[in-house]
Amino acid sequence: MLVWAFLLIGIYGPDNQLDINANPTRKQVLALPVDSTVAERIYEYVEKYGRLNSIYELLQIEGVTPEVLTRLKPLIRISPRRWEALRETNITRAPPPSAAEEGPSRAVVEDWGDLLLAPLNINRANVDDLLALENVSLVDAVAVVRYMRQGGKLESRRDLANRVDGLSVYGYRGMRNYVTYSDRETGGFGGNYRVNYDATPDWFVQMDLADFDATLKALIDDSSAFRNAGFTESELEFVRSRLATEREFILQMKNQATVRHRLRLRAGDKVRAGLWAKQELYSPGVINEFKGFGSIQNIGPVRRLIAGDYRLTLGQGLVMDNNSELVRRTQGRAQGLFNDLSENPGFGLRGIAGDLSLWRIGLLGFYSSAARDAILNPDSSVNFYVTTTPRYPTFKNVLHEQDVGGNFRLDFSEAFSIPIGTRVGFSGFYTTLSRPLRPSARYLDFPGDGMEFDDPNYAKLDTGRTRLFYGTDFRTVVENLSVEGEFGKQSGGGKAYILKGRTQYNYLYLTCLYRHYDVNYCNPYNRGYCEQLRFEDTPFEKPYRLLDPAFAGLQEFPMPKAEEGFLVDTRYQIGRQITFTRVYLDVWRNIAWAADNVRFQGEVEYRPVFPLRLRFKQKLQSKQNPRVTGANQSLTLESTLRAMLSLGNWDYLTSELRSGKVLLTPTLKYGDEINMSGDLASVQWEHNFSEDLNMEIGASVWTTRGMSQWVFEDIGIDFLDGQGFKWYLAVSDRVSDNLLVYLKCRHKVSDFARTGLGASEGIHYGQSDEPVRDFIVRDHRFEVALQIDLIW
């Protein structure tokens, strides 16, 4: 057999090998020295499944025996996919913004997409460049820069993984897909066009209008409670009109379909431009929202200059971070200036911004003039900002905001033996509003229902047309220990500050974090670490108690609650089989109510054999839900077991079981209704048909009984309510090196029981003595999402 192989090599030679991954013709495959039937099967296999990762995949074809394979080995070449194409594939799999507690912002994910196509030369990168990458800590970034400044040079992934002292495994994995090791050709024109289509057919959607109908009925049939609360006829008409408009808007949304277009262009490494447009097919108008930008970067002292839509994160996010999402328990963030072609309702910055760097001095300035969503009072003042889903026309763009500010930073790296990465910065911005802020519970609360709008997190919001926020931040690294912090202050208001320390080794990190936010620090761009959002566990959680049920959207307003706390967080791999994937303890106080809370969460992974991983997670939380009449103490216990099985060829099977319980302090109002419990069971299977075509399918069943539940799916996270069932199917296909297609279908049925409204909540029909009876709200929907990426 060896003689036969050598003869074939002599006849064909390595230059004449057939590249089976280069779209060979049927004639080329039939010319191989095998039976014609087997050759035909080889051709059909490659046509069906695409590229081969290994020549041994041919053994899956009927008739290809080990002897035949030995004969073919010298004649067939399995060319690897060009590196750039592999990067482009990752564009559709970039980490989602909400898929974990440590999720990145959408703007950063967009920036990572650019780096996949035009990677960063790691040998020329600075600390800030590396900190903008996925899961890269300050210690990791400084370790790489220190290696360069000591005369080192990285020429491959192997060098990056093995030569840099202090670079963790997690930091290496975060860098490897976004960097290169030499200068590339800077000329040329490239880009990416993406179109997303999302639809929910009307025959699967049943919108809940009960809350809107109940309020409108009270306003129309008998408005005495409103008049007794001091509402004038013009104010009543204002409320009626708003509710009627929102109700009509919901009705026309039964056939929900949205198309988003995104075009990103680049000329070399210096010039970027982009456009983004959104079409809501259920709304009038061809284009409902539009964004765009043009930018230059890395030209002399100019790190980045942007005209158009942009996002900005400074320091720890206390003074300025205009992302529309605040993921609780987020410790780190990618800092800096980014172009913005993603949906950012209510917080987008539009204007001009520039980031300059000269020697040790960095200077960033920005100006923005943009519309904001807000709740209007009857006198046309603004009660407060709001972000809702959907974006109701009564709130959308009713407020105009101008922001001007900047950041000055001074790098002390290696000055007088000061460690690399040491920096001090000063930030501030000034806001001017087109309408005055005038928070008033009177225009939010349903009068006469017995509920008091007494939470200081709302009651102590600021007023007026102008505001000034300013602060300072710092960072430094000593060996494998990093220390970072920020202090923020509102002129005429409160303060906020964060101090964070992190020490890390290759398979261990330990983080300690302390934070404090005053009740009267009312910065809508504060995205600091927190356990709760500002309006969480407030009257906004009960839409049927609000004058407008849409006001409940304030529960998700991305601004931390006034809290003070200390966090200890660690991850430790103690061996090949056992890893504590994350363990943390957070002790914090709700400053507004002086309520103390504790949260512990620990997860351990056990790998009994290579393909199988088992993860057990336990959460314990003791929290006070404060009220004027006394706090309601709750104890949450939640256990989760996940099993993850690698099936080969990058196929994965994952299952999860979760059970939780909340024990409440009994009260006279709620009697013996002191327990809540929830359960979840889910399974996901990811299968790769080929290197180009993969599929994920999953199903879940759950019941919440008042608890919060969630489940990861595909490239996102889904929050669950009530009890229900769902399944989803997601397929991703690289049709060619320049065309990627992603299709997802999801069917979800949720039943949410409204119970005890008459007994415990005291809600009655109109002015009668008959209490509202229990009822069930059903949300039944089938969703389709299609994404097409064209890359050049």
C-alpha cells in the first residue's frame, strides 16, 4: 500500500492535488482512481454538505473504506478556509448584549464586527484598544502592552497564548478573534449590508387591553375619583386622548412586522461610514427611524472623530454611558467612543464627537442634539423620561435634549516608575431640555385606589430645564492587581462613586467592588454596577394601578436604584474536572428606605468525562421590599442544574432544570399568600451540518407564580412570565464567502393569571361594591426573524 501511495505522489505531485474544498467539478471528482459509483457519492456529499474539515470525513461516505481513503490521501487536499472568511462567519455569531449578566453593549458588538473584518495589529495596540475587546480585563490589556514595551513581538496566536506573562485564558480568548500580528494592506474598499425582518402574524397575537379599557371606562363613565383628586376637565381630556391613542396604536400592531436596514462602509483602516433605517410596516411612513455616521480614525493625534450618531462610555459609567441597556450586576464595560448603528431608543447621541491623544494627554469632546421619549404632563412639562416596548406615539420624541461635554485624561504610565496603565481622567457634561422636568405623582397614579406613590426613588427626581454632571476617574495596575474607580457629582444634587479591585491568575480571579449612589443623583446616563434598577419594586410594577398602564415601562429604565453595597466575586478552576465558574456575595442597602439586602450565587462545574459537563448553581437572596407601612422581607432560594454534552463536530446538547421559591413575610393585607415558586425545564441542541450550515433547536416549559424566570436561546435571552411553553428553531447558513443568511422561528404561549385583585388589591368594577374577579391573560405568538448579511 505504501508503494502505491508513493507511486501516486510521483504521478500527481503535491501541486496536482485536487482541492476538495474549492468547488471541484463532477468531471474532476470522477477522475479520481476509485469506482465511479463511489466517486459520484463523493461529489454528491461535497455538494450537499460543503467544505470538509478533515479528509477523514470521507469515511462517512458509503464505499469509502480505509483502503480507499489511503489511496485518495495523496490525491486530495483539504484547504483550510481563508482566515478572513472565518472571521466573517463570526459576524452573525457576535455576542448578544443581553445574553448574560456580563453582557456587552450593542455599540461594542457593532465595533467588534468591524474588527472581525479589519483586525487590530496587536503589536501596535495600546491599553484602551485592548480593553474594548470581549472579556479583556485591565490586567490582561496591560500584560500585553508591557510585553511589547519590553521589546517583545507577537507573530501568532501561539505567541499570544504562551509568551505574555499575566494574560489570562479568558483574556486570550477575548483577543484572538479580533487581532492580527502584522500590518495589513490599508487600501481598498469594503463593507457589510444587513437586513433584518421580524414579524409576528396577527392570527397568533392576542394583546391585553384590559388595563387600558378599565381606565378609559372610569374616565368616561364616572370620573368623580379624578375630580376629587383635583383633575380639571382639560386634564381629564388630556388623559382620555392619550389612552385612546395608545389603545388604537396597540390594535393596529396586531400584525407586527419590522424591517431594519444597516449599511457599514470602510475605506482602508482610516475611514468609516454607515446608515441605519427602520421600517415599522404597521405604522404610516416609509422610514420610521433613521441613523447615520461618518468617521475617521487613527490619523495623527486623532483616535476617532465621528459626525452623526454615536455612543459614549466614560470611566465606570457613572457620569456618561448612553447605552439603552443596563444589565444588572455588570462589573466591566468597554470604554470610549463608538459609532452607533443599533437601536438605542431614548438615549442616542447625535452630533459630533472627537477623541484625541497626544503624548500622555487624551482629550475627548462631544456635542449632541437629539430627541427623547418622555411622559408629558397636561401642562406640557415633562414628568420624566421613559422607554417603552412598543414605543407609543404619545411618548416618542416629545422632548428635545442638547448635551455638551468632554473628558480630559492624563496617562502616567512609566513616568517616575509608575505602572503601565495608570491614568486619571476628568469628565463632565451639561444638558439643556426643550421642556422643563416636573415629576408629579398626581399625573401617574390612579386616584382613589388606596396606593401611595411614596417611593423616594421617584419622589426625589430633579426638576428644571438644565443639569450639570461632572466627576473624576482613575485606574492603575500593579503586577496582577488592578484598581479602578470613579466619582460623579450632580450640580445641586447628589453624588455617586465606585471603587473596584481585581486580582487574577491564569485560572483564578477575585474582584471586590464597592458602590454608592445618592437618591438625589438623578443622572439618566448613569450605568454603574447595581443590583436593582431605579424604579424596580415601586408602584410602576402594577400597571393596573397607574393612570396610564404604559407608565409601567419605567420599571426597565436603565438607571441604578439609590443603593450602597459591597461585592466579592470570583472564578476558580481547581482542576481539569472541577471549576467554580462564578461565585459571588453582594451585601447592599436600598438607601432610599435604609433596607438591607444580601445576595449569594455560586456555580460549580464538574466534568466527569470529556464530552459531558454538569453545572449546579445555587442562589440565595434576602431582600426587603420597603413600604411606608413596613418592609416586606423576602427570601429567595433557587437551584439550577445544567448538563452540557459535546457530541463531536462542534455539536452540543444542553438541558436545564431550575426550581425556585420566594418566601414572604405574612401581612394582614395578603394573609397567608406568603409563598411564590417557579420552575423551568429546557433543552437545546446545536447541530452543524457542515462548516457553513448550522442549526439550533430548543424547547422550554415554565411556571413562575410571581417569580422571574429566563432562558438563554440561540444568541439571546428570553424573559418569561406566567406559565407557558415555547420552542424555537434557528438556522445559519453561509451561502457563499460573501453571503450569510440567518432564519429563526419561535412559537411561545404564556398564560398570566391576574388573581386576588379584588380581595388583596381592593379593586372593584367602577364605583360598585363588586370586586374584580380573577382572570387569565394569554399571550400567544409565533415570531419569524430573518437576517441577511452581504459582505464585500
